[in-house]
Amino acid sequence: MNAPTTNMATTSLARATWKRLRADRVGLASMAVVLGFVGLIVLSATGLVVKDWQKEVGVASAPPGFMGPAPQTEAGVVAAPQGPLLDLSAVDPLAPRYGEWAERAARFKSEETVKAETLPFGGDRLGRDVLAKATKGTQTSVFVGLLGAAIAALIGTLLGAVAGFFGGKVGDLLEWLYSVFTAMPDILLLLVFAVVFGRGIGSVAVILALVGWTGVYRQVRAEFLKHAVRDYVRSAEAIGASTASRMFRHILPNVSHVILVRMSLLVVGFIKFEVILSYLGLGVGVDDVSWGTMLSEAQSELILGHWWQLAAATGFMAVFVTAFSLFTDALRDALDPKLRGLE
């Protein structure tokens, strides 16, 4: 008899959440941008777009299209010797073949693919398209940020719920574990875990999660301590609701907005930490590209005045981070029991 009531309550909550979210235009626009990035990640992961991002399609450090091609300088031209020509056939038996080889080399060069002198967003020092790199880097950086934040939120939520709901010796043990992790600087923990787990996208996500779960744990524990003694939880216990039901069916939906806020902060922070790890050579693999590796490469290019790789990476990062933060803020307001109405 309880299943229909539970399903109706869940449906009513979902409808009320969507109603409030739909009334928030900024939240809807931000959600559209985030979904666009997700679609871009899916297309990139399946190889439908930027499959050949490593291909050198332009000249080295090709400028963006609106700047026009870079001026060509004549360098390395050696003046022809003056005076009578020396007959090399007398001292080099291969001299008669030099002309033939030069002609064949010129014909082979003419058959090569002509590289573009400009690209829409410019090219890197190897001639790879910066726009393709930024798109492929979106897949890596956003995936690392979202996966790491999801794992951190899962660990922090489970441990915080147990510590806040049960307390006692279990709570003391989890508080000791929390104190150990928070006593050490985050950057030191990152470096230690990076050495242990090695490089790679999955390893970076796990490393970030092991460092970032403490903030979620602290807030979830405080919320569960507060809600565990409220009347609606005690009423659920009185009618025979199990411990798991009280924790995850009754309390968790009322604290989900807190988890979302912390998760949005983790995504932003994890993307920044990925930049640091990639800069130090402890991030994604050498065959992968991310916003962090692009920013690391851009440092040496800025000395030569080539700013377009830096602009592309920071532009993509700024748009995603801003849209994701606004969307999670709107979703938090829609889920907050103090703000939503279940008419």
C-alpha cells in the first residue's frame, strides 16, 4: 500500500522541481549550454567530430582566419657562387645524378598536401587545429571534472550520512578519517596520489575524488544530524520504515540541494586541479589533450606572441564553468524544500 503513495510523492516532487526550473530563464539557458557541451563530448567520444585532431592541417603556429596569413620571411637562402662552375663529375661519380634526384624531390613535394596558412581559431606549433584540440580537450577535462565530482559526492554522501545518522563510535571513526585528510594540504595529497595511481584520465578522476570528498562529507553529516531528529523522520520510524528508507528516501531528498551546490564547486575546482596536474606532467596521458595540456603548451607560445591556443582553452573553460555553476544554482533552488511549493 505504500508503493503508490511513494510513487505519487516522487512524481509530485519531480513535477514541482521542473516547474520551478522552467520558470528560471537563466537556469534554462544554462542547462541548454551544459547539454550542448554534453552532446559535444558524446560526438567527440564516438569519433563523429574532431577524430583527426592530431593531424597537422596547417603551417606551424598558423594564425586565426581573421588575422590573415603570417608574413613570410626569406631565410636560409644561400647565394650562388660567382665565377666559372666547377665540374664535379671529375671528383664525384654521383654528380650526374644530382639533377635527377632534385627533380624527383621537387615533384614529390608538389604532390604533398598543401597546409593551410590560417585556421579558424589558429594552429599550435605543430600546425594542429586549435579548435579541434579545444573540442577534444572538452571531452577530457569535463569528463574528468564530472566523474571526479560524482565519485567524491558519492563517497562524501555515504560517509556523511552514516556519520550523521548513527553517530557513536562509527561517527567518531569517520570524524578521525576526515581529520586526517583535511590536516594535509590538497596539493600535497594530489601529488602523493598521482605518484601512486599514475597518469591517465581515470586515474586523475579517482585522485581528485579522494582529495575532494571531505567538503561533501562535512555538509552532509551536518544535515543528517539536523534531520535525523525531526518529526517526519521519527514518524517514518514509528510506522515501520527501515533505516535505509529513512536515510535515503526521507532525509536525502531534503539535503540534495546541498550536495548539488558542493558538487558544482567540485567540478570547477577539479578542472583547475587537472590543469595543475597536467602542467606538472602528472595529469592525462601524453597521447591525450585537455584544457590543462593546452594551457601548458600556450605558455611557451605566448613568448612568440601566439595567444590563440590560450584564448581557445580559457574561452571553452569559462563558458562551461559559468553555465554549469548557474545551472546547478537554479537546480538547487528548485530542489530546496524551503523554496519549492508542492501545490
